[in-house]
Amino acid sequence: MADNRVVQGRMVTPKSLAELIEGESVMDAEAIEDADRECPDCGENVLSVGYMPGVTSFVTGYKCQECDWAEVEDDD
């Protein structure tokens, strides 16, 4: 099963999705999953990805598949 998904018309890997959410490079990312929520801006599907923006933290990022909306939830 492929971990790649389509976000805003382009194929992304878990790491590239995390970098899109974070706005800079990340150390590592887990598999992309469907989030159990809709985008608050456009009502479309939201994806989630857990990733490490740095050596001491782990966060979950959420990104709409159709618009620019994104959110980060600190898991520490």
C-alpha cells in the first residue's frame, strides 16, 4: 500500500506533507492517515501525519487536501 497521497493536486509523501505543514524540513514522518474531521475553511477531507520537526519533539500535523488550511497539534 502506497503512503503517497494527493494534496492540492500534487502527490506528496509523508515527509513532504509534514514539510508542507511545518514550512521547513523535518527529521522524520509517519504514514499519512485520514483525519476524522472536515476542513473548517472549505469542508473537504483532512489528512494527518505525525512527524518530528526536531530531535526532541513529535507533533501531529493536519492538512486539507483541497485548500491551504493546515494545523499542528503538539503531542508532547
